[in-house]
Amino acid sequence: MRVKIISERCIACGLCHLEAPHIFDYDDAGIVRFYGSSVKQKLEQTELLSSVKQKLEQTELAETNELEQEIPPAEEKQAGSAVKKCPTAALKASNH
């Protein structure tokens, strides 16, 4: 499953974070974004070279603001719940 954030629709209500706290986070204005650690987890899962991991750690991936992301299968249920409960349709899910 892929989830897309339509940030201009976000009203910072917090429902997505309550439903899927390991997937969704907020920027300084309270607008939804993907939680940065999931990017780090993906890097570890693909077993990239340690030098590449160190360089990416230094660029502070926690500050990422990607608008579309692949959701790991183990987190699809939570992500789907967040998408359904979003009152402004700021989250859209697709099957690739």
C-alpha cells in the first residue's frame, strides 16, 4: 500500500497520528508528514553499506517531508484506519 499526503487539506486534528503513530508525524505548524524513522528502518532492511547509512544519518532523515510513501505490510492496517478516519481526506491510499 502507498499513502499520499495532501498537506494543503490537513487541519492538524491529530487523528492520523493517533491511529498510526509509527507512520505519521507533524511539522512545526502541526501539518501531517511521514514519521522520519520509517525511512531509516527501510534503509536498514535493505542492508545498505554502513558508510551510506552514516552519511544519511548525518543529513537528519527525521526532517524528511516526503508526500508519498510505501507502507510496510505490517503497518497497512493502521495506515488504512488513519486514511479512513481523516476528516478532510488529506491522506489517500492506493495499492501501488
